[in-house]
Amino acid sequence: MELTNEQRTALKGKGYITMKDGLHFSCRVVISAGKISALQAQKITEICQSYGKGYFTITHRSNVQIPWVQYEDLDNVAKSLEEAGLSIGGTGPRVRPAHNCKGPACRFHLYDTEAAAQQMNERFYKGYYDVKLPSKFRIQLSGCPNNCAKTQLGCVSLQGRRPNQVAVLIGGMSGRNTIVGKEIAGLYSIPEAMDMIETALQFYKENGLPGERFAKMVDRVGFENVEKALLGN
Ligand code: SF4
């Protein structure tokens, strides 16, 4: 079936990414908090064998991509994933699933990055799914200053500094351009940091220009002004 560019863009926004041959799709499977059960992994394996080429890849933000799926099979893939409690997504100009380090499985963790990522995915990824933002919005969570989740490169990131106390960093990005984010003064509890993320989202929605990344907006508006907004000043 011949698809228009608009149709392909709409599919990409839902997690179905056109491959270079123009015929097949990579299906982005959201792996919340980077954690997947053995049964879910088995289901993904079966889907790859039925609709792809028998393999899947892991993205740098710990999601899964199933390549080589034909357009006609996209609904079947989505339905099969649903049976295992999984979904396609994590693309488009919206809040992306939070990216966390392995936290509770690591002896250095100062807060539970896995639980925090799950909460953030409920509140911000699912809760804001239909809210169109200027561009993607990435949250990154490191359990300690070893910083395995590269918190300087997220739109808003948390880095564990003391037990259940985090530093909040804003304005980073990576990709074609790289901007190193900066730390907001003070340390915060996880609930406080989550409220700051919500404020950052509102600020971005109101002040970001179409297509402008959060980090570029922080540069344009000024770090101090965004910091003030997040601190409620
Ligand atoms: S950032 Fe710290 S807690 Fe997280 S995986 Fe790395 S060393 Fe462990």
C-alpha cells in the first residue's frame, strides 16, 4: 500500500517508524522504567518471529524496537503487545517515557529510580499523551552522582545526591546539537522534583516556539528565568 508523507509522519508520532527501504516499519515498544518481565520478553520474541525478521533491538533509552514489520501487520503487532501489557509509542512532540539508571539493582542508588520512572510515566507520559508540546520532552534519572543516565543531557533530570534527595538539572539535550544542562540550586524530595517537572512542562507549553527543543528555549529565555519559575519565585 502506498502511504503519503503525512500518513508516515502520523504513524511515526504513534511509534511506527518508516525504515530506509520505505516498505517496512520499526515498531517502538515502550519499556517502562527499562524493566520487562520474562513473559513480556517472550511475547516480543514471538512477535519478531511472526511479523519481523526474528530479532529486536534496544534503543539507547532502554526501549525495544521491532524492525521489518509490514504496514499490514502494524495492528496485529499492537494487539499482540497489548495482550502482554505492552504498548507502542514513545515518539512525537510529547513527554517521552522517562529514562532511568538501574537504580534499585545497583548498590550505589540513593533513591529508587525505577519507582520514580514508573510514577513519571503514569503522570507525564500517559497523563500528557494528548498534550502537544513544541518538541520532545525528555526526563532522565540517575540514582547517584555516578550519573549513568547522563542527567546533564535531559530536558529535566534528577540525580541522587543524598538518600531520597535529588539535584534537579534542566536544559540539556543531545543529538545533532548538544547542550549541557545546568543544576537548579538546592536538593529536593522526589515529590517536590516531580512538581518541578510539571511546572517545567507547563512553562515549555506556554513559552516554547513550534519545533523548539526545551534546551533551546532555556537558552533563549534564560536559565535564571526558568529556574525562578520552577522554584515558584
Ligand atoms: S547512576 Fe549510580 S545508582 Fe544509577 S546505576 Fe549508575 S552507579 Fe548505580
